[in-house]
Amino acid sequence: MKLETIEDYDNYLDELEADLRDIGDYLKDHPEKQGTRGNYETLKYLYEIYKNNRKKFIQNLNEINLKLVGNNLRIPLSIENMYSLGNKLNYTKNKMTNLLEISFNFNEDLLVEEISKGSYNIKFSFPNPTEDDILRKSPRKKGLMKIFDFINCGDDIEKIKKEAGTDGREALIAYKDFLAEIVKNEADFTLDTEMGTVKAGLTLQQCKNICENLNI
């Protein structure tokens, strides 16, 4: 079963729990049904697995993947490149958060979870991910989602500036610096989260266009 949202996950847990309750009630009246009891124990085991893995599912939903693809991509990607990419993505997220939460000034580092070679994928996560992150209520998740809004503007400079609004200069600078790091690596890139259900990306040429034409 493919579960993509926390609502899917909780609904499935509820279904398992309801089935356990129904079978348990049946066994009270029919204790001799050993086959049914076996099914009950199997279902109970499955329920406990999903119940215990709920926190891991929340973490998976909040993972962020930065993937770089390109014929001229620097191979191997150096530690300095990876650090700089991660640092600039994190800084951009914080500036987007500040843009949304002007009076809050929220800053928090993303955690690097995994780096995969080939087409380079750097997996990030929030420290101690929560359900508020999933529901996009937390400041840090709002900041991350704002990056997707910027990316979805493509290389339309006026749309990007409109997305930033009148208080968005620092966010624009951080975003441009992040894209400049992509350009250094001669790569197209995609960014995704919520197990790939939220995804956006830019080509290398689009990144170059933004860096050349976004005057701040």
C-alpha cells in the first residue's frame, strides 16, 4: 500500500485498529477459531509495526532532496561543492522564512542525511521533524515551500520579484547566490520534498538567465 500523506497513514492505522477490534469481538464469542486467531495475531503485528514507524514516516515526509544532473556536472562533486550547495540552500530557506515571518527571524540548519553519486542527490531533513512541518504550519516549512514558489517562477524575473514582494531583497539575494552555486556546477537541478509529491526544478540555462538578469 502506497501511503503519501500523514492522513493516509493515520487512516490506514484506524482501519487496522477497527479490524482488530471487530476480529477481537468475534473471537470472544468463538474462541475455538484458531485460524481466525492466527489472522488476528498477524494483523496485530502489522498494526504495531505501522504504529511504531509513524515517527519515521513523518521524517520521510519532511526529507528534502536536491538533485543535480548535467553532462558537464563536476564529477566527482567535491566536499567543498557539496558543503557550499547545502549551506546556500539552507541560507535561502532561512531568508525565505524571515520574509514570511518578518518579526520572527527564524534560523535553523537543515541536516544532511545522505549523498548519492551519479546524478548527485543530496538529501536533507529538518532536525526533529514534526506534524506541523507536514501540515506546513511551521516557520521552517513555510520557508522551504517559499523556495518552491520562487523556482516555479522559472526565469521570469518580474514574477520572481513579485513573489519576493517589497520586503524580499534579502530573500532574492540568497536565492540568486544559491542558483549561482548551481551554475558553478554546470547542472540542471530539481528540488523535492514530501516524498517527491512536491517537486520543482530549473535548467542550467534558466539558472544562468536569473543570475545574469536579476538585479538586486
